[in-house]
Amino acid sequence: MAKPSASATPAVVGAQKKPSTFRIFGVGALTGASILIALVAYFFSSESALIVERARRAVAKPSPTSTTTAGPAGGTSVSGVPLTGVIHDYYWTVTNFTDAPDGVSRTVLGINNKAGDQALIEVNLGDRIRVHVQNGLTAPTSIHWHGMFQNGSNIMDGPSGVAQCPIPPGKLFVYDFIAAQTGSYWWHSHYMAQYVDGLRGPLIIHDPKEKTKYGYTDERTLTLADWYNRAVSNDLLAGYLSPTNDGSEPVPDSILVNGNGFFECKYASVSQHCVAKDSTTAMTRITVNPGTTYRFRLISMSSFTAYNFSIDGLKLTIIETDGVDTMPYAVDRITINNGQRYSVLVTTPPSTKAKNTYIRVIGLHDYPWTASPPGPGYRFNGAAILQYAANSLALPTTVMPKTFIDFDQSKVGSNPPAAAPSKATVTVPISFTFQTTATDPIQRAYVAFNPDLKNLHTYQAPATPVLIDLLKNKKTVAQLSPNSNVFELKRHDVVDLIVINYDGGEHPWHLHGHTFWIMGQGTATAFSQIPKTFPTTNPPRRDVVTLQACDLDPTSGDCAAGNFGYTVLRFVADNPGVWFFHCHIEWHIEAGLALVFAEALSDLKAAQYPFPQCYTDLCV
Ligand code: C2O
């Protein structure tokens, strides 16, 4: 990647001409088949017991340390969801140990000396989740519950430097919150780039009505993740953010499905211990019965790579985007970006036709994704197997179709349909780019709260978390470090974020504490060209959006003169808290592609301050 100068001129690699695009969302979302919501009394208590049991199997013995438990604020409901009274306690020690998820041994991070995938959190709507996190590392850590609104429990959100001080080595913190949403989520470290090393896993919240609402028999979870077998995240980060690097991000070595991947040992270096996998172990096998409808929960825990997901010859009917139930929408293939989740219904063929089938999880490389290609030994294709009958290890003979009906973000709306507010009360333009400066030779990301890259700041996690500075230290937003990139929102603001991307790559941005409606995306050369009004009938809604890239100049490979990509997101400031908004490419958050919303501060203070001691004790 060519290194741009200190000016705001962005540079990209992989110069492919991309057609100019302009899309407005929110139309056509009502045309999906309507779903009969049967009135069914749910076997709530027995299912809860089952889930508690499953959860217990996923964790190890209780941690030996004890502490005061920070509890949710009391009351009988959260965000209108009645509490069930069921509490799930998970006892986690964050550890490092040796593992070889793709065949190559290295030091990894996980829970109780097992891969993060196995630390599954699975509960019912209205249950209470208590995760006792003992930091068994020599480095600090913190855990974020990706997609949880944490309404009334901002201190449990997890990002270090924003919502908490990280948990020091040897210390315990109990994350304690109510599962007030349903759907597919995940948890991951939110301290530096730790989740790249494996500190990430699934989090599922069942809706008592889910099976009858969508008509499926059983479900399977597939976590999709990228994996680096050559170095740990701190070393990768040091190489990435070095003055001699031109902004090229580290590219993963393999793709993991449910924590299992494949790397060709002949490409491992002599210092690496690599055990070749055979055809029975090289791919995760998802066992199913013929003639049955399953819900597949697809959870991208990736740090860099986006994927194209498909199952040879089978339709994927989307019913969930990032915890939002959607109108059923059948496609052949879905592009899944970092942090995004989809639930899809898959109906297996009858037994006469059922045969083992490839599940494709294909890494997307080059423009506008990772720019650089992966190295030798990386396997792009065929990352898992849909397998019938538990003892049939036969490799599939299915082939990938040549053409696909692809997922189109603009065509998926909520179920039941939900209109976006008709107009915004506040518009927040945000522009960003990557650059070096006269005083900083390292290429970093810079963010501005205006459309024109004026007054740029690269995000740096402050030593005192934003939440503590605002509430305990009584600072105003203006008194915070400009590198905390904090923007204040008033309670009940209807916010339009107009995110302007002066980079030639697409970026998956995630907002904590909320879902947003995706109102429109496109490219333009002036802020005034961005539409001011958008259709509001059931636009797509989720918590990670892939931001539109600029149009490239075919000869220079840079953004065409003055061109940028834009994405308009709308949400309601109904959740008092400080909420991170950042690119979910982990390297980019470390490069500073992040900002913080301080939302409804006086309500936040009234409801959630003073802080409990177990929380302030983390700040040493
Ligand atoms: Cu998965 Cu700050 O996010």
C-alpha cells in the first residue's frame, strides 16, 4: 500500500474500478412472506434447566477468588423484558496455553485452557448472565458482550478505556447483566488485539417463540474466524504500526469454523510445530438429519477477513441479522463481515437424496477487503462439511455452483416490520482516512466529526476510561483528550450518522449499545450530494454495517478525485451510556479508527452512579 502524505489524500491498493453505486434502503422489505406467529406456551422452565446444564458443561470449576458481585439495578424487567429469575454463572479464567487449531502449534488465549469457542454462553430471554472473569494472564484484559445493549448496565459493556479499566493480571471481575434481547451474539476481549489470539466465543439468547415463529426443528452454531499461526497479536501489531510499514495489515493464515482449520504443514517455518490434519480432521463436521429444517447461527468472530458463506446446492433463508429477527429472505450466498451474525434456515434433502455436502467459508481478499493476498498454505475453500449420519466420514463430492443469488442488504427488513423514525433530530457527519503526519511516521486512522477531514484525531484508548472521567471525575466532553474522539448525544435524539469513507476499502463498523437502521449508502464527491431524506419503511437493522468504499481512480488506484463512500445510519439515543463506535477490523481499531458517543449523560449519572467498588477497584 502506497504511503500517503500528511495531507488528507487517501491511498489504496488493488486498483480495480468499482462501478459507482447508489442505494437507498428501506424499500421492498415488506414483500417477504409473512410469518404466522403461533400462540404457543413455551416449555420455559424445562428448557431453562437444560440450558443451565449445557452452560455448566461449557465451563470449569468455580474460580477460587471471590468478590462483591456487581448486580443489575434490581427491578423486575429490563427494557420491557420481564426477568425470569434464572441466573447463569460462568466461571472463567482467562489463560494462555498451547494449541494448534489449524495444525500449527502456538501460544493462544482462551478460557480455562480451552479455546474460546468452547466457552459458549447460552441462555433464555430475561435470564441473568454472570461471568466471573479471573484474569490468569500477565497482561490486563476485559471482555465485551458484542451486541448486548447493556441498558442500565453500561459498566458491564467491556471495552477498556471506554467503559472500564481493564482487569489487572490476577484479578477478578464479575460481568453481570440481563439477557434482554434474543438472537446470536458473541463475546470477545476488548483489550488491545487480544481477541485475535483466540479470546472470543459465541453467546446465544433463545426466544421462547423462536421455533414456532420460524418453523424449524433444531439449530446448529457455526463460528467463523480468521487465524494467525505465525505470530501473536502483540507482535503482529508492532509490525503493523511501525514506521517502516505502509499500512498493510497482517493477513491471516487460516480460516477456523468452530475453532478448527487447516494449514499445509509444508509451508510452516522450521521453528513451528505443525501436525498435518487428515481428511477426517481437517474440516469441522456439522452433523444433521435428512429432511429437517435447521436454524444455522453464523457468527463471524473474525478480526480481519470477511467471508462468502454458502452450502453447495442448499438455500439459505435469512431470519436474523445481528440479533434482529428478519422477514425470511432466501439466498444462495451471504457475505459476512467481522462481528456480523446471520441466522439462516436450511432444509436438508430427504434421506434418498441426502449426501455429505461442503459448507464453503471463502475468505475475501484483495480490494475492497484485505488488499493483500494471504500467504502460501492458506486454504480458501471448503471449510466445513454438512454430514449425515454420525459415522459417515466420506468427503463430499458436491461442487460449488457457478452462479449465486447473493444477499442484498437493502432487501432485508425486521420481523415484525419496524419503521425507522421519519426524520433525524441531529445529524452527525463523521469522516475518516488513513495517513501519516508531519510528526508521526506511522500510518494510522484519523477521524473527524465533520464531512471534510478537518480537525482529525486518531483514537487512543485513554488511561482513565471515558465513563469514569465523565461521571466520577466530573469532566465535560470538551475536557477529555481529543484523542478519545468523544461526541455527546442528548437523550431521545434521533441521530443520523453520516459516515464518510475516504478509503478505498470497505470497513465493518460496529456501534455498542444499539442497533441502527441502515438508511442508505453510496458514493459522492460533495457532502451536499448525499440525500437528506430516506424511505423509512422497515429498513435493514443491525449492529455491524459494511461501510461503502470510495470509487477508485482506475489509473492511480487511489480514490477518484474528491470521491468518497458514505453510509447513513439512524438510531435513537435511548440508552444512557458511553458507547464505542469503531471499525471491527481489529488492526484498524488499534490504528485509531474509533470514536465514542456519550449518550444522555445526566440520565446515566442519575441511574448508574456511584459505581460499585468492584468496578472502581479495577483502576490500579
Ligand atoms: Cu465486537 Cu467494540 O466490539
